[in-house]
Amino acid sequence: MSVSDETGTVTDGIILTDAAASKVKALLDQEGRDDLALRVAVQPGGCSGLRYQLFFDERSLDGDVVKDFGGVEVVTDRMSAPYLGGATVDFVDTIEKQGFTIDNPNATGSCACGDSFS
């Protein structure tokens, strides 16, 4: 699967929307640290078998997939990368919902909580 972006074609890794990149940058500015990256991972658990984890991380792990989105580094570990290839991380701020969302073309099902998928 390929997804086009401004720099060419993305065949693996995560896509961070401009809204999500802006929010991550604002959160990093609040922390006052420039050594952190947004780590997106998949862990066993949740209603559907797997769940997403998003957190700031200063570590660099062997096999990490690292992508830069306007100065915001997004890191995925090598075990999570196959589950997240082509997934889009967005940030929504509406009356009904606020937070990061993940649109993952690899997920065959999810639960109502939105944090778990299969």
C-alpha cells in the first residue's frame, strides 16, 4: 500500500496530519524539551486484542522507524511497524471529541472505545 505526500510516496510508517503535528509540537513546547519524540506503538490488550499507545519518548530502540513531520519526530518500534504501516494520526478538537485519532487501514475491526483494534 502506498500513500502519497508532499515529499513522494510513503510505503511504510505512520502519517501525521498537520493538525496532529501542531498539537504534538505545542505539547513538546510546554514540556520545554527538544529531545522527545512521539512514539506510537501497538500493545496486546484491549477489547479487540491490540491497543494503541501514544507517548513521548527519549529512547532510541534498535529497529525503530523514525519519520519527521515539520520538526516533530514520530517513532515506531519494529514490532509495531507492520501493524501501523499507512496509519494516519490526526488530532480532533470538537464539542463532541478532543484528542488524537488513528485511522489504520490494517485494522480489521475495532471496539467502541476506539483504543483497541484487531
